[in-house]
Amino acid sequence: MYRFLLVICLLITANPSFSQNWRDGKTVKKQLIHAAYQGKTYYSQYNIYNPRISEKTTSDYTRILAVKPYIYGVDFYYAGGTWQTRSSVIKSRTNLIKIVKEAWEENKAIPCFSWHLENPYAPSSFGKEPGYRYIDHKSVPDYPKEHHYVIAEIIKGKGDTCGMGNLSGTDNLKQYPNPGVWFEDRCKEVAGIINEFVDDKGKPIPFIFRLWHEWEDSWMWWGAEYVSAEDYKRFFILTEQTIKKYAPKAQILWAYCSDRFWKTEDEYLERYPGDDYVDIIGFDDYSIGLSEENLIAAADRAAIVSKIAKKRKLASALFETNNNKQKVPGYYTKYLNRMLKSPGVNLGVVQIWSLKNFNDSTDMRSFISQKNIISLLDKRKQGAP
């Protein structure tokens, strides 16, 4: 019994005052806001649990870093859609649901979902990297150029064809002649997964849903080059309303997320759909450690987001960053954490994207264990900074 209690005591948060008492979307939002106001930030890691490979919430990554974050990043992309085989979809879907349930049962950890939804007009023979089917139409061989404005077709429910991928050996060209129907089916598919996010008593498990991120970029089909600001807002709201229609009991924090290519509050809010449709705001930034100038610019953006969040009573986040290809020594402690602790910056979540930096574990361990970072640490394996 004593040994059991000792283990429980050793598995503690970096900030014990932030015990996980969230129960639903409302209490998650409240706690994220509270953390930001206190100068604390929840650590999140994308792909720390990979539903394409495993159903478990353990991995080499969790063992080496000795951490299981309270927030972790995943994606609906591989658990649905019409471009890949149904067996692959079913496997990812099953694993994903198990991961969400297990992480919640273990320590009330919640997922932060992205949705790199496929471009419905990308042909089934698309390129050498079929996984990147959400990119802009200019990068897709044999893409029908007359359908570059996909969102307008979805909103208006008009279009000659929609969906050319592989769905159980059938031709989506025949199954989805109307892009509005194709899109509603994709929302219905995701909602079906969401409806499985329940605890052992059948109560919904809360999570963050980051919709149509990096909207000012042009690399994906919902980017600013291909959709007007007003249509983007309509599309964001349509997506949210459709998901809610098919998953009415879900406990979702809806997230609005830019990339780093803006400078002012007005620019950031250009495509903001409204307080009624957003719970958490943030941005992505992979440039933080490239120079002091980039660090200062990132801190300025973070301060603007923090100011907006406080004014509108929203949670806040840096949704994507990473030390790409390990180019910057000490990226996480010398640059990223300096930004998080800069004057006027109060972000409730920071999410590290991808595992390209996996061998950079010493700096990551140091970052995760900083006093302003909230995560579940195993003190038996990880020394205090």
C-alpha cells in the first residue's frame, strides 16, 4: 500500500495547484483561462499518440521524455474521408476512440483536434504523397481548375462534381454530385466519432476542435487565396453547426487559429466568426527561434492574441511550433519559453508539432519541466531543472 501511494505522489504535475478538475467544455475553458492569467501554460504534443499505428497512450516518446501531457494533439484526417481504404479508416477510427477514452481515464487528459480535410476534387491518383490531399489545387496534378473555390460550392450546394477518391471501390463522382452533400457526410462522419468520446458512465469527454487553421496561407484549399473572409466565416459556422447537429451532446471548445503572417489585431480578426462560435483563439509559428527579431515578432503576436482573449473572455494558445530539423540549439528553453514569458503574453496552451525533433530530448525535457509549464511529469525519471 505504501509503495502504491509513493508512486501516486511521484506522478505529479509541474504545478500542483493546477490539479485536473475539468469535467466538461465549460470547466476546461475556465481552467485554460485561469492558467493563462496565472502565467502558466499547458504543454501539448501533437502525434504523441498515433492512432494510425497504435491504440495505446504509451510510446517511445512518452518513455524518453517521462511525460504524459494533459492536452495532446490528434487529427480526424486519417479516421475518415473518401480517399483511403475503409480498412485504414476503421483502424484509425477504432484506435482514436480508444486513445481518447484511455487518456481521459488515466489523468483527465483531453485531445486537441485538427482536421486536415481532404480536397474533394483531388483525384484518386494524386501524386506520390496521397496523405497530403488537403493542399491547394495548384499543387495537385490533374486537378479540375474550375473547382478551385470549393468552399463557395459547399456553401451554395452547387458544383458539377465532388469527390474523386476511393470509397469502398465506388466512384465518388457518382455518389457525391453535390459538394454540400459530400461535406455534410464528412461532418456526419466526424460527429459519429465524437459521439464515441464518452467515459465509462456515458458522459461526453471534452476536447478542443481547431477548425480550418492557418487561414491566411495558400497551401490548403480553405486558405485566403481561395476563399473570401466572409465565406470563410460562413464555412466555419456551417462546419460547427453541422457537427453540433449530429453530435448534440459533445463537449467541444471551438478554436480559431491563424498562422504567423499578420501584424495587427484587425488583421488577426479579419476572418473571426464571432464570440458565439469560438472558445479558444491562437496562432501557429515555426519561426520563433530563427532570430531575435523573429522572437520579438512572435511575442508581439502572442501579446495581441492574449489581449483579445482577455477582452473576449476566451482561452488562448500557440497551436503549432517546433524546432524543425533541430536547427536551433536550445529552441524550447532559450526561445520558446522566453516568448511565453514575455510581457503581455498569457497563453494557456502551447503545442509542439510533429516528432522531427525527437532526438532533441534534453532541451525538451528541460522545457516541459519549467515552473510555468503544466504537464504530468514522472519525477522518478526526470530531474528538476
